[in-house]
Amino acid sequence: MKKFKKINHIGKPEIKAVTKVLQSGILSDYVGDSSKNFEGGKYVRKFENNIKKYFNVRYAITVNSWTSGLNCAVGSLDIEPGDEIILSPWTMSACATSILMWNAIPVFADIEYDYFTICPKSIEKKITNKTKAIMAIDIFGQSCDMYAINKIAKKYKLKVISDSAQAIGSKYFNNYSGTISDIGGFSFNYHKHIHTGEGGVILTNSKLLSRKLKLLRNHGESALSKNEKNKLIYLNNMIGNNYRLGEIECAIGIEQLKKLKKILKRRAFIAKKFDKFFDNFKGLTIPMIRPGSTHVYYAYPLIYNENITRVKRDIVFDELKKNGLPVAKNYELLHYKPLFQNMIAYGNKRFPWSLNNKKYNYQKGICPNAEKHQHNTFLGISMCIHEYSNKDIENIFKIFEKVWKKLKI
């Protein structure tokens, strides 16, 4: 079985930066009140400033995970218990649980079959008088159709959160993913393009939202100014938490950000090789890139066609896996999870769904494109864990050729 080397972008610059922090003795420099260090120490501020410049955004707020970032993002939007937020089920659990954290209700829209991102037409069908926001998740390395999504949001007076955890550095009509909505952001956990071990950053161009996000990051109820204490807009949902990213992680992040362009260039090179090989490979469709967009390949998603190959996708997957290929055949379909099947998040009385006198549907069939990919058509090659050399790329091709030959495809 072939073993592929794991990615390691940590080197001498990160070691030197961390050593400086350790020698300073200041590993975190936050204070949870209204003093000058409410926004953190010098490495936190430098990392945030570098992010703002790189992505051309007014405000950047680092957090100790992107899950924390999503919790802050939802909380900053004046969400009331029982409000609804629309998102795709083709994502990881934190997207939906960040909504439930604020006693709001996740409503799932389908994905676009070719791009795996949330479908604007499906979003519009899900809007009700309870809908307050859309969470647009940039899956596998490219942006959602933000023009269409923002147009819908404007029409219905909704807010938009961009989860660009997997798409840092990708662009949508010359704008960076994560910067084209009310709130966006990236993840810096260990298998993202750049990482600080754990961590994330929230982006916004709104002064008001940036203030609320910073309050939520750092025990906001303790840091309100005299003016803010008299304004409801600064009081609602301001039960803050400790979502702070430390000096060590930010020192690492400063060095990692310098490497991003080089990392993305290598991913694009590998993807181009894959495109050329798989484009004429029987039963496979290479990743579609949205017009006006770029792709940074957190994963390389193939669409498999059983009608052409006459071999079940799961059989192909098993053979590829046996030969050592880092491959996936499905993703998390959140509406299948017991949490949504039983509609129980808090206590035993279906809270927060019990807040609304309506029937919510999380049954199989509500998101046909996502479900078809899950059960029959998705084959994704990992790009976020392994460092593929040119020889590794050739070995991947040999594995596919071997499996196709064995299965007589």
C-alpha cells in the first residue's frame, strides 16, 4: 500500500517566531475589560493587520477556532430565538451548531450539483418570515455564487455569513472569498492551507459588526463602554466568551501567511496535472470552476458516473482505498444526523424548534443534489493532508489505472 508524506509547512521562520514569544514570557496579552489590551497583544494585532492588508478588508478578528468564529458571527447579527438561518447540509457540523448555539434554527438548502456549494435557487425557496440570514459555505476551495446570494439577501433584507474555511486565497470576480458578505472568515486548524495548530479569523467591513465580534470574542459583557451600555444594539446577544487566539499562534500565523501564495501555486499545479489526466478518464468529471472564480483545492472533488462505468461508486472507492489512495466517497450530510432527525438540541422538548408553531422537515429527499453525491457520485481526493511530489502524482494515476483495469471499466 502506497503511503503519502504528510504536509508540513512549519519551518525555521515559525520556530524562530515562537522562540521570540517564549523568551518574552508573554504568551497571551488579553484583558477581559475595557482597557487597551482588550484586543490582545502585539502578535495578535500584527497578525490581524497583516490579514487586513492581504485580503483588503477593514477588520480582522482572530479567534481560537473557526467554530468560535462562526459562533461570534451568528451572535453578532441580532438573531432572536426561533429565527431561521439557511445553509447547506454539505458541510461540517459547526456550521449548523453555531446557529443552534443562539437558539436559532438551521434550515437546509440544496447544493449546486457541479460546484458542491449552496444553490441560490434553493435558498430562495426556503425563505420564510422567520429567516434572518444565509450562511454561504465555500466548499472544497472555491466561492459560492456570491452575486446571486447577495442579491437574494438584499431582496429579503437578510444578512450573509461566508464560511471560507476551505477557500482561503480563492477569488470571486477579483474579490477574495470571505470578504464579499456581511461577515466572512477562515480556519487555521492543522489541515487548512495555512495553520496555527488551531485558530481562525473573522472578516468584516462593518465597524459595528467588528465591535460586536470583538466583544463576543472576549467576555463582551465586561467591556462595554458607558455609551454602549445604554444601547440595546450593544446589549443583545453580548454574552461573550473566551474565543481568544494567543500570541504563539499569531506569531506562527504571521509567518504562515507569507507562505500562502506559494502553497496555493503548488495546489494549482497539482490540480492542473489531475485535470489533464482525469478529463478523459471514463466515468469521471473533473472539478468545475465557477466563471469568474479561482479554486484553491482544499480537496479535488470528482463526480463519478455509475451509468457510464456500470460499476458502483462504493466498489470503486473500496479498491482505491485498498491501494492507499487518500480518497473520500461522502461528506457530512447534516440533516441525516440524529440531532436533526430528532430535533432535540437543548433538553427533551425539541428546543429551539418548539419555539415556532410549524413543522420542520429534515428527512431524506430535501436536498437531492447533496444526497446524490453522498450516495452515488462523489469521489474526493484529499489535498489537505498529504504533500504530493511529482512522483506521488504519477503513483496516484497508476492507482486509478490499476483499479479501472481490475474492474474492467
